[in-house]
Amino acid sequence: MTERDDGPIMHGADMKILGIETSCDETAASVVEDGRRLLSNVIASQVKIHAQYGGVVPEVASRQHVIDIAPTVDRALEDAGVSFEDVDAVAVTHGPGLAGALLVGVNFAKSLALSLGVPFLGVNHLEGHIYAAWLHPPEADPPEDPAASPGFPLVCLIASGGHTDLVLMEGHGEYRLLGRTRDDAAGEAFDKAARVLGLGFPGGPEIQKASEGALGEERLPRAWLRGSLDFSFSGVKTALLHMAQAAQVYPDPTSVPADRLDRVVRELSAAFQESVVDVAVHKTLEAAERWGARGIVLGGGVTANALLRKRMVEAAPVPALIPRPVLCTDNGAMIAACARFQMELRGGDPPDIDVDPGLSLG
């Protein structure tokens, strides 16, 4: 137990953790009880700010975090119906991510934990995405501990704007990296593909929307990298660029009739999405079979993609745990959930823990 001014802090049931996330362009805070019961989830998005640049500008993101973090935390506590005095620990992403953005969250969380006299925990952003799979609303019955439902080992696909990793989770805090992208992350590839097709930012949701109603007239290559569980998306991105140029929709689509432009963008969007999803599902299932996984976990913004979720559930021979789309993207709830299990393993972290923009998992 860890002492605090008003008595001992519980490390078990009913423990309320405030989770803070500022690794990229979302300022997020949540209160989670017992690592699984989601009491609040507040996200201050910067999408509209960065959309004008076609991607995240680190300095702009950091400055906006400074503006948003205090009101976001206040709102998370209000939505949860708790006060600062009810918080048993404060957790925050300390890596990987943008250095300036991480510093805003970590320094705020340290100061808050110190002022409240509660433990402070630095959480790996990638690990947080995994634990989002067991979050549930307060009115629902709590799911079992990940060790029991469905049980270890688990194969985890973490796909976002900065990462595409396949990880074997052999227990709480026990990870083995099985595969990763050799070039672009899946989310980054979606963003670049969307720019080529004249779509908005972020690219994943834009391409999913644009692909609706496609007839499957186009096909793009897959980088299978036989014998490896690694990913590569640079080739399909380049192939898309060449097809867009041949169809005259890039770099200047103004000479293309509107109906033809819409059809080409729709078909190329669908082909690109199919290529990424096909490889992601295949590699994840291959890893699950090879390592005898009892379940598959998806996490990260790319796993909010409807086609990926559908294909994975249909093809997986073991339970596929996929968070609600809002919990796939960056959020404070996943940080709080992960921190609960970290607390059981090692307690809080020292106050001198620093940000680690290149932090890995496994």
C-alpha cells in the first residue's frame, strides 16, 4: 500500500486512476476504476488545427496541449462524478510520441500527483492501446482479467499513425516484438494516400468514407515479406501514386470530369484500404497460429477501420478483442487501464522519470 494524507490507497477493486494522454495531437484525460470500468473519457481533438497543414505540426501540438490540458482533466473528473480527493493515482503517457507533447502531459501529471500525495505512473503508449480492449461502461458487468479472458498468450496488433507492431503478450508487462513496419506505419500510409487522392486529414477515416460503394475495379499490390511478420507499406503507397498519376487525378485533378474523378478516387481508395487490411489480417492470424495465441487484441487508431475490424472477427479462429472505435484512437482511458496493472506489478514510478519519444514495447 502507498500512504496518502487521508489514508491508504487501494491497489485492488474500486481504485480510481486518472489517465492523461498527450503523445501526439489529442489532449485526453479519463477516470477508470479497477482498470476496467470507464467512468469518463474526454478528448480535446486538434484535428481541425492540423488539417490545414495535412499532418501534425509538433510545435503547434505542444502549444495546444498547454492550453487544453487543465480544462480536459477538470472535465474528466466532472464527467466521472469524482473530485481530486477521490483520485488514487495519476498516470500519463511518457513515450513513445512527440517530445514536446509528451513533456506537457508528464510535467502536468507529476505536479498533480505530487500535490495530491498519490502515486505517479508513466505508461507506455503502445501498451495502453492493448489494455483499451478490456474497458467497459460503468453500467456493464466488468469483464474478467485479461489473464482469464481469453487468457495469455495474446497476439496484439498495434496500428496507428506512428506504429504498426505485432506483439506477443505473454502476461501483464511481458511482451515480445514479433514484427513491425520496415518503413511507413499504416496510419502514416493512409495519410499519404489520402493526400494523393485529394482527401482530408486524418487519412484513415477519409479513405474509408471515400471507398464506400466501390465496385472493386482496381487492385494494388501487397507486400507479404514472406518468412517475416514485418510490414511494409511504402510499395503500395508508391503504386497508388503511379495509378493516380496515370488517371490524371494527381497532382492536378482539375481537368478530370467530376463524375470520373469521384469514381477513380472511390476505386483507388477501396483498393488501398483492401491492400493494407489484407496484409494486416493475414500477418496477425499467422502470428496467432505460430505462437498458439488464445486471443487477438487490436489497438491504435487504424484499428478503428470498419473493414479491418470486420475481416479480423470473421477470420480469427480465437476471440478477437477490439475496443470501440473511440477507444482505438488516442485516449486517457487506455493509459489509466494499463496503469492499474502496472501498479500491481511494481507500484508507482519515481518522480524523476523522463519522457522517452522512442520508447518501444517488447
